[in-house]
Amino acid sequence: MIGGAVAVAPSASAASLPAACNLPLTQTKEASTSVNLRSGPGTSYTSLGILATGVKFTEYCTKDYAWSYGKVTSGANKGKLGWVKYSLLNPIES
């Protein structure tokens, strides 16, 4: 430490959010129907796989409440990160 200043790196979760994210949050949701997991926030982006109805998805942020970025937490694509159409995800009631 020189001059009393300490540099602190941003947290891993904040540093890893895509630039397209403009509304950070964390919420567990599930697919309301079969839906594409995409590489970006829009239908023109590559599909990374299909999430079946009921597949769990941890939402980390949204792009204008139109697309959700997060991680698949169940099903065949478990562990993948990507974008899902916001309106096709339902909050899980506790």
C-alpha cells in the first residue's frame, strides 16, 4: 500500500454482467412455455438451446424488461448463461 489507497476490484457478479444489462436484479423464475436461450437480447441472436416448460432460470438482470439475462438452473441446459424473453418467464411463488 502506497499513500494509503487500496484498489478494490468489482464483485465477480457485477463484473460479469453483459453491457446490455440495464436493470440488475436476482430472481428465480421458470419458463412458462418452451423458449430459446439466446446469446444476446433479441431473436436475431443465436439459440444456445431450448428451455422446456418449467425449467428454472436465475435472472441476474434485464434489458428494458424485454429480455432477461441469467443462468439455467435445471433441465438439459443446466449451467448455461444466456438471454430469455422476459414475458416467457414466471416468478416462482414461495
